[in-house]
Amino acid sequence: MLANPRLAGYLTQALDHELSVVQQYLTQSCLCRLWREDGLADYFRREADEEQGHAGKLICHLLTLGLAPNATRLRAVRPGRDLREMLLLDRELELDAVLLYQDALAYARRCRDDAAAALFAELLADEQGHLAELDRMLMEMAEKGCDPVRFLEEICHV
């Protein structure tokens, strides 16, 4: 099957994004571990694992198209200085993912590429869930005005 160049571009851009997010969450996990906040470290590690699963799905799809996966444009890591800043920075990344997957899904549907559309729809739903969770956590954190670390431990049961 000959890959649509623009669709291949969306897949590669998505892979760049997902691996950037994996790097971000792993960095935040390690940082929390250094702060001796093991519950938070575990939370960010789980997020990294989920994003790595997304990257794996993109790699498999690229391979089925006969394309070598090549994530060459990773974003710089911005871990944040405290939990609130971490969540705000992560929110930016998740919002970027939602916008990317909305565009990619619309294009895949226009091209009638059902496999790519299904992949982008699945990833979009996951990223919208992440974004909603981050919005909820940030809103509750602001409303409660509590210590961010204890707050996340409470709401995420970490």
C-alpha cells in the first residue's frame, strides 16, 4: 500500500509528540522520586507508560504502511518546578495532542483511510481524557488551595 504523504506526516508528527510526552512524564517521575514523593513518581510513570503505548501504536501503523518510524523532532523537556507547574506544562502538551489528532482524524476521514482514522480517533479520545483529568485536577487544586503534593495524592489515590 502506498502511503499518503500528508497522512504519513501526521503519523510522524504524532510519534514525535508522543515520544516527547513520554520523555516529559519520565523526567517528572524521576524528579518526584528525587523529592521522595514516590506516589507522585508512580503517577507520572503510569502516564509515561500510557503515552509510550500510544507511540507503539503509531510505530505499528507506520510499519504496516511500509514506513520506518523516525521521531526526529522531540520537544525539549519542561518538567516544572512544583506540581502545579508540572500539571500546567503537561496540560499544554495534552492540548497540543488533542489539536493534532483532531486535524489528523479529519484528514484521514477525508482520504477515506479507515485504519488511520480509527487510530487517530482512539488516540484523540485518550488525549481528551487526559486533558479533562488535568483540567479537573488543576481546578480542584485551585478551589481547595491545598498543598499540591498532598492534593494529587488524595485525588489520584497514589
